[in-house]
Amino acid sequence: MAITMTPAATERVRSFLANRGKGIGLRLGLKTSGCSGMAYVLEFVDALNDDDEVYDIDGVKIIIDAKSFIYLQGIELDFVKEGLNEGFQFNNPNAKGECGCGESFTV
């Protein structure tokens, strides 16, 4: 299953990278956190690790490590503005549930 991004997310990542002035792309990963067990992590990537998978989506590189990939297959990254709030939204078909605050998920 592929990793996808909406046009809004692609433009936002492209803008972040341009403002930063350096970097290969954006890492999408996971960490153990929250009441449901796993939380998403987004960070800039300046150098690749040996176990990284790189996905080029409309000229934006998304980097995922091998451990995270099994939980992120098929994910869609979106960027949403709702009123005064804005942020990335993760549409993960592997997620079986989320905590009430939306900070973590379980598979």
C-alpha cells in the first residue's frame, strides 16, 4: 500500500522546507506515547538512515523508517484548517482506535 498526501499537505511541507532552507524531506514516524500506545512524529530530514524508505510525492520526499512502515502502510497525510486551528491530519487505515484527545492511536 502506498503513502499518499493531499495537495494541501504537499504544499504545506514544500513551504516548510523552503522556509527552512535545507533538508531532504519530512520524516513520518511513530513513537510510544499517549493512552492508546502510539503517536505520530513529523521531523525534518537532513540525512537518510540505512533503513529509511523514501517516497516522492509530487516532488516532496516523505521518509519512513522500517519499524514505522508496517503501521503506516496506506496512510494519507492531510493538512487541515478548521477555524483558528490548523495542522496535519493522519488518515491511517491501520488504526483501530484513537484516544479521546486525538494524541495517540492503537493498531
